[in-house]
Amino acid sequence: MHHEILGKALNLPLASNEEEILFACGCFWGAEKGFWKLPGVINTAVGYAGGHTDKPTYKQVCLGITGHTEAVRVVWNNSLIHLSDLLKLFWECHDPTQGNRQGNDNGSQYRSAIYIKNPEHKNLVFASLESYQKSLTRKGFGSITTEIKFDQVFHFAENYHQQYLAKPDSRPYCSAMPTKVILGDFPEAKYKLKKEVWSHFNWEINHCILRTNNDPIQQ
């Protein structure tokens, strides 16, 4: 399988300057598009993670019998973009307080989650969560329900799900319900992307991910 936009094989091993993490934030179609658009992201893929079933199918995951989330694997060049930038998109692109749902999609597969692959990322992830919780609380939102686990196996989803929104005749669907709360600076944050990049994500626009083109953002 090759990436429809970035052109790389989806299962390439990491290069010395690359890192990976798994994000779950509702339906993986829209979530993946948001991440592949960021400058410095090398590869993305959709799949299943966080559960107990080996080699799950989409049907099994939708039935809620595998324990898996719909997840996005994100690989990035750490000289061009920092995990802080990815966490900013993650927290802002969905509502992490909704438990086992996102918007109109209900079920444990739609829960919010971060699956850490590199132990060095732990402190940054939790620092971003604590900072975002404070911002959410000030705006009247409840507690973050995001699941955080380590060393979860990523199972690639079926080919027709990969970069789904870039495929011809795809159904323009995204269930994410952004809170419109921004993740600002937080302890250990090391943002690398220019502020102009974030102008491409306007959470005031309903389903803004769907309304952008498929091309990676240039900076």
C-alpha cells in the first residue's frame, strides 16, 4: 500500500530522523487528512489499535468486539516538525471529553486516545493534556477522557480506508466536533511550525477538514 498523497509505502521502517505516534480522535478518515497536511509529516496511515484482537477487520471493530480504536499512525521528520505541533492538532481537531463517541459516531472505537511509541514522549504528552484540560475547564467543558497507553500494536486498516478522503468518489464525512479551544504554550513545548500553518485549520468552520484541499501545507 502506498500513500495516495505523499507517495510513500505505508509500512516503511523509520529513518534515523523520524518518529511515530498513534492518535485516535473519532472517525479516522478526517483525522488522517488533518495530519498528512502538516509540514514535516512523512507518512500517515489509518488502522486499529488499543484493543485485544489480532488482525482485526473494520466490521469487527465497528461491532465493538475488538476493543480497538480507529487510529492514525503519524510519522514525522523531527528536524521539521515537533511532537508539540502534532499534539496541538490532535487536541484541537476533536472534542476529547466525549468518552466513547465523537459527534454522531458512537462506540468505543471512536474514543479519544494517544498511543505512545517512544517513552521519551511521555512527559510532553501529559504536559499537553494538563494544559489543555485547564483551557477546556475555563470554557466550561468537562474532563478529558483521552486514553493514553504505551507500545500498542498498530494494525493497518483495509486499503480502501487509507487516505479515504483523497480517493475519487469518496463520501465527504467527518464526525469530529472540535471544541474551538486552542492549545497554547505549555511546559516542554517546542513548536516548530510557523503560525501561518494554523490558519489552514479554522475550527469555527463546521467540518473544516473536509473543506480544505488534500495537499500538504507549505511553509
